[in-house]
Amino acid sequence: MSETGHRHRMVILAICCLSLLIVSLDNTVLNVALPQMRRDLDAPVSGLQWTIDAYTLTMAALLMLAGSTADRIGRRKVFVAGLVMFLLGSLLCSLAPGLEWLIAFRVVQAVGAAMLNPVAMSIIANTFTEPAARARAIGVWGGVAGIAMAAGPLVGGVLVDTVGWRSIFWLNLPIGLVALVLTLRFIPESRAPRPRRPDPVGQVLIMALLGSVTYGIIEAPAAGIRSGLVLGCAVVALASFVGLLVYEPRRADPLIDPRFFRSAPFSGAVLIAICAFAGLSGYLFLTTLYLQDVQGLDALHAGLWMLPLALMTCLIAPLSGRLVGSRGPRLPLVVAGLGMGSSALLFAAFSAGEQSWLMLTAYLLFGLGFGMVNSPITNTAVSGMPRSQAGVAAAVAATSRQTGGTLGVAVVGSVLAAGLARGGDFAEAARPAWWIITICGALTLVLGVLSSGAWARATAARTAAALEEPPAGPGPAAMASGPPRSE
């Protein structure tokens, strides 16, 4: 490859990383601002949960639609639209007059963010076609999440303490504008050879499933687990799940192709993403409230305490990418599970928050674990699939991350709220939540081992071969698909 071609690929990687930076930075900064937002907006714990989950839930519901749409109409078009929508949502969030408006504008932000991450990963997968180069690029991509974690608490702390929480949304504007200009200049248009057709029924079922589960979990402490509201959410969730199982396999171009899950590495990556990001979101939610509401720290000093976690993630993520490229995903996933699980275990079993050296150790361990987990998730999800389906595969992996993040805040926040409602102090109320995060780390380790062996790789090879072919058989689905369309 020529030097010019290499530089062009690096510029494209940098643009994609800028989009990840603003999407990741937004949540990192927001966590530091939660206590001040609660005071200024008179928000309950459930209100804080919704400021985060309105964003992650909307992203989770729309990521696969964005990925398949980008494969169909053009990845650059969708990427540009996502940047514009995200910038508009950020501006509106900074002007929100109340909690309800803030939650609504976070949804606008999330619509834009849903067009960025899976499409950016699809662009990377189609730009870096060699496995080792792709693994290194994804390692850099994961390192950007660490940079966002490192910069977010400090920058957010300074802004919250000096200007106020509204200023945290201003951070996205200059970065997003630079990414928009560079995208128009450097990123070429690309489409899948055989893009998927729209699947509005599948999209509605996914939104109903994720929305009902999240709403039921968040509202359960206040409404009661046996209330009509919570039971109704459970019925909607179950009906939506059954609907997906029955409807999607009958479509020629399903929103979620059930054949993807015949690959053990892909299925493992989906489950690991849910567990790891549930652990991360729950961890950040708990520790931010603890540092400011219990320890009495201001936003800046709380951000400084979280800096070891963020810096460790930033340093480890590129190493994880290199390990995946040279040795496969198993070792990084084992380290990830051990690091995240043992960190939460320190808080759960030994009250690490009461002793500075234990708390510092816990943050370093979690940063080590989370720094290791991102690259194997993305690389496994994308590399086991044909390039023509890279957008959908990346979107499923990204959806799993956001679903995990949504469930982590919902479950951990509800467990904490229930404990506080019973009259316990923060440490007592939070202990069951720390154990939940510990279990997430343990599941990451176990799933990483199970999905990375020879048998798992064989299932990935068979799945990739099957996905290169049109659906077999003369049934309605095969007939409806027709001949592959050309671009």
C-alpha cells in the first residue's frame, strides 16, 4: 500500500474515533454532573437513571436500524446525518428548562449517536481489511473510549464546579463540527453489495422489548414489583420477545438475522458486551454518587478519584487490540473478567470506599478489566461475518453494549433505591449492587473462555459461509428475497 493510501486510512480512522469520542465523552461527563443535576432539577434517583437510560435505550433500539440503513443508502450519508443530529441534541440539552425536557433532548442526542458508532465501525471494517490491521485499528478505537473516560471526569468536574452542568453538553460542539468537516472531505461513500430491506415490524418489536424491560426495572422500586405497571411491562416484554422469535426467521431480510447467532464467537461477543457494559454503567453510577453524596467531594475531586480507572482503560485498550490480533480474544477476555469482577468485589466485601488505598486498587483493577474487553467484543463480532454484512454485525455488537449499559443503570439504580427506601445507609444499600457487578465480571470471563476455542471458531467459519449465500429453499422467504441486487 502507498504512503498516501496509508495516511488516508489513518485520517478515516481518526474521523471515526472523533465520533466515538463525543458519544463516549457525553456519558462520562454526565455521570460526574449527576449530583448537581439532582439538586438543580430536584430529581429523584429514578430521574437520574432516566437521564442516562433515555440516551442508551434509544441508541440500543435504533443501532441495528442505523447499521442496516447505512449499508443500504450509504454509510457516509448516515454518518453525516448522525453528526448533525447529535450536535443539535447537545445544543438542546444545554438549554433544557427542566428534567422532562432534558430527558427528551437526550433522546434527540441518542438518535444521532445511533447513526455514528455502528456506521463508524462498519467504515473501519471496510477500510482495514487485513485481520491484523483491523485488530490494531479497533484497539485504537477502544483506546478512544479510554481517553473519553480519562478526560470526562476532569473536564466535567471543572465545568460543573465553575460554569454548571449545562456546559458539559457544549463540549460536543467543537469536536463534532471538526468531525463533520473532515467527513465531508475524506470519507468516501460505500454500501453493502446486498443491503437488507427495511424491517419496521422487527424495529417496533425491539423498541417495545427494550423499552418495557427498562421502564419496568426503573419504576419497580416506587411502584412495587407486583404492581400493574411492572406486570404490564413484563407482559409487553415477553410478547415482544416471542414476536421476534416467530416473525424474524420468516423474513428474507430480517433486522436481526438469526443465522448470526449460529456463530459461537458472535453470540459470545453479544453476551459479553451486555455483561461488561452493564458492569461499567452500574459501576460509574454507584461510584459517582458515593464520592459526592457520601464522601462529600465536589465534582472536580470526584473526577480526580475516577482518573486512575480512566487512565488504565486508555493505556490497556491498545494493548488489548494487539493481543487480539496476535493471540486471539481469549486472554484479553479472561483478564477483563478478573479485573472488573475483583474490583467490584473489593467494594462489596471489604468496603473499599472507606479506605483510600483499597479504593485506588479497585479503580485500577476495573480500568484494567474494561480496557481489555472492548477490542475482543468488536473484533469478534465483525471478523466472523462477511464484509457485506459488517454494518449489521457491528450494529448488533453496539446494540449489545448499549443494552448492557441501559440494564446496568436500571438494575443497579433500582437496587440502590430499594435499599435506601428501606432506611439503610448508602454502603448497606449499595452492597447487593456491587455483587451484581461482580457477577457481570465473572460471566465475562466464563463466556470469553467458552466462545474462543476451536469449536467456537469452527461455528464462526460455517456461519460466515452460510451468510455469503442467499437463504436456501423454495419457501416464501427465499422467493421473496429475489436475486441479489447490485450497486
